[in-house]
Amino acid sequence: MTSLFSPLTFKRGPAMKNRFMLAPLTNLQSHEDGVCSEDEFIWLTKRAEGGFGLTMTCAAHVQAEGKGFPGQLGIFSDDHLPGLTRLAKTIKANDSLAVVQLYHGGMRCPTEVIGMQPLSASDNAKWGARAMTTAEVEGMIEAFIRSAQRAEQAGFDGVELHGAHGYILAQFLSAEINQRDDRFGGSLANRSRPIFEIIEGIRKRCGNDFAVGVRLSPERFGMQLQDVVQVADQLMRNELVEYLDMSMWDVFKMPEEGGMQGKSLLTYFTELDRKGVRLGVAGKLNTPAELQRALDTGVDWVMLGRAAILHHDYPKLCQADSNFLPVSLPASPEHLQAEGLSTTFINYMKTWKGFVKDNDGFIDDDLILNS
């Protein structure tokens, strides 16, 4: 039985000191031009100080038109380098791996945020998006690669490609959303081409010790489980990445897709031949017992979101007491502030049903997370 506190090595880059990764969490705290703010810096470095083996940024947009929410961290300009460099240096000084999640929101970028019509793999009336031209797709791929180079220049240990949750790479991957007839549409090989071309470009332009991961989600947003399994299998079988991050919403759930029942959703991925690729999961992991149960399924690491918001030092608390339990929800604004969340982040967390207690003691239960 793998321990939560055993080290984890990768094909490239340094090892993690334990099996705790900080999830890439939207927090709205950076400056509108994408420059890392002091609030974002404090939020992330406090988790590195708290014992996380790997500290990942929120989704950092690789093009200005890929910005998905206000106050989003950017990595599309060299103007972002000073803040990113300071961030990477401080995370690594606390013996935590520093990773940037690379992102483009595609059709999920609000017009009021980007000041233009959102772009996607194909025209999409629901989101008011238009199809990218072939040249624009190629430019988007180049932007991901260039942003990875910028992350390496800033001193990060690696990057993760956000291919989940219905954002641009997932929009191309989806046979429902992607109706293109060029080399980026039609077959699964074509629909997954942006992911593989980005990885190939990063390998060519970044150093041999620079780690690359990919985040995938196997359900929702027009995804077909078998397609995601095939992409995961190709990434692992050919050892194209250092790790695969599966965002499950619930690590222990059963598949929703008809004809795919009979085993857990996670089992579809733990049964793959991983070669030297590490597999991790995120989704409703809160207590040490749940984290250990996830590891016992055969994954290599666990990713914490809500639990990491509630306790910046969750790994240290867990190591000191295996029966440690996170504070009960709703959490008070005072508790969250003490854990390194700014007023902006706390106000955003009030849109998560039942997460934050207001000053009068009521739960903000009329608002829900839009993920």
C-alpha cells in the first residue's frame, strides 16, 4: 500500500517529496493584464509552505483571447515573467515542485472578459462562438508551446495542459462540439491533434528535464469516455508525458455513459499500461482516509482542491494526525482569510454552494459553482 508520504519520481524533472498535489484552482486574484498579484502569490506560496509536494497555479491563459474569467493569471506575454519568476522561485524554495497549468477557454471565454466573439473548434450558437480558422488553430498551438517556454524561463519545473472541463483542447477533442473538416476535425486522431502537437513542440523547444502533464476529464462537455481512454492510452503507451491528471468530479463514481457501466470510471484508466507515466486524480477527496483509498486504487498521487482551500498545510496536518479531519462547511470568512485567501477569492468561494458562511451565519445556498 503506497503511503501518502512516500516520494514520487518522474521520467523528467525532480521528484515529489510526497503524493500531495495542489489542484489548479480558479481564484480571480491576479491583475486584469494577467500579471501575478500579491494575493495570488500568497495563496500559492502558502500551500508550498504547507507541505504540498507539487504546487500548481490556476489555469494561466496562453492568449489574451483565451482568458476565461476576470483576474486570471496570464502567461501569454513576457510582461508576465517577473511575477512568474518570483512565484516559481518561492514555491521551489519551500521544497515543492512548481508547475503552471496552461489554458485557453475557447468558447467558454465570456465576450465581456475578452472583448470579442469567443473562439472554438466550430461555430457554437449556445456559447456564441465562431469556428477558428486553420491558421488560428495553428496560432493557438504555437501559443501553448511559447507559454511553456516562458514557464521554463521563469524557473518552473513543468507545465500541465488543461484538456478538461470543456475548454479549448477539450472542445477540439469532443466529437459533439468539433464539426471541422480540416486536419483538426473528423477522426479522433485529428480531434486530438492539438494536444499532441503542443506536446511535440514543447519537447523540441524545452529542456530534457522540463516535465509535461495533461489534464483530462472523461465525462460531460460532449466527451465520450472511450475517446478519452484512447487519448490517455496513447499518452501513456508512448510515454509522451510525465503524468496524466484525471479530473473526475468524484474519484469513486461509476460511469454515466450507457454501455460503460460495470466498473468504476477510474478503473478505465488505472487498467491502462502506463509505462513510465504517473497517474493522478482529483474529485471529492477531503479526508486522509479518502486520499489513501484513492491511492489504494493504484493511482500515483492525489490532487486536492477544496481541502487545500480550507487548510494551506493539509499535508502537514495529515502527517501529524492520520485521523485529521478538515473543518466543517460552511467555513467562516475569517478562517479562509487566515488560510491565505484574499477578499476576492473568498467572495468567489461564496458562489460554491454551502462553502462560505456569511457574517450573519447563513449559507449562500442560492449560488452554485459554474464549472
